[in-house]
Amino acid sequence: MSNNIPEIEELIKQFSKLPGLGPKSAKRIILKLIQNKENMVKPLAKSLATVYKNVVRCNNCGNLKISTNKCICEEVGKFDKICIVESLADMWVIESANIFKGYYHILGGNINSSEKNDNKNLLIDSLIRRIKSNNLKEVIIATSATIEGQTTAHYIEDVIQNDKLKITKLAQGLPVGGEIEQLDDGTLFSAFKNRVPVTGD
């Protein structure tokens, strides 16, 4: 398709890195874009440039925000619960299911069980600060049921242990090895509704 045009080959390479896209799917998308340069490529390029320039990750909660604006996590005292997830995708699927009203804390990944507990890229320290400053009653650990997700959950349990704080995790409906963003609304609702205390686990 590209006739060895370097610019197009590079674009296909970059699109192929996106989740769910391989080289063939990437080529179809690129072809569609090139055939509609004015209506699709131009506004897409503009939107990407705007996002790159203005949207950043909040160092406090891990959510996305406009770089010049305050993040929603700064609304201290609004809720008494916080839900800890591994990724933005996890938060978005929980939000779309409309099953939780409270703060979110996006870790930005998980702890790989085959490596040493290295949390330098996870927002653990800011999580501890948020729990203290918001006077929360419940922390819901909503990590995936993978080995890495459960390793992360146990690590968080250890660092935030507090007798006055209710710490729960998702329960029935969350299959072993399941990732949060892949669950349907019914399964996710059941997992939240039947969440259980982590004490004595």
C-alpha cells in the first residue's frame, strides 16, 4: 500500500503499537486516513497536538487533567471512599458502569511479582497522603485478579493498614486472572456489591 514511502511505513509502525491493532489493521486505518486527509487527518493531527500539549497525568491521583487546571482530586472532603485501580482504563469502565461514587486513585501499573517490590512508578506515597488528608472511611482495592494485580493489592494492604480504616477488595464475580477493563457491567457490579474486608485474608 505504502510503496515503501518512509513516512507511511513509520505511521503504520506507530499505529501497530496501539492495543488491539496489528500491522494489517493499522494499514487499513492509515489508508482510510490518507483517503480523507482534509476531513480526518487534519483534525486528528490537531487534536493529538492539543492533547500532547495540554493534557498531563496528575501526580497526586494519577488521573488526566489539563495542565493549567486543578485536578478533581483536589476537592478534599467530598467523599468518604476511595477506589484504587491499576489504570485509567479500569477507572473508565467502573465509571461507565455507574457503580461507585467516590474518589479514584490510579496507580499507573502494578507490581510485577517476579521482581522486587519496586513502586517508584506507582503513586503509593500520594495514596497514603490522600487517605490521611481526606479522612476516608473505606479504601476499595480494585486491582485485577492477575498475579501482578494481587501482588499489588497485598502490598497496598500492608502500607495503608489502619485500624480506623475499612479496607475492602472486589469479591464474587471477579474471575481468577481477570482484568478489570475486560469485565462486563454485571460482573463488575457483583464484584463491587459483594466486596469483602481484606483483614484476615
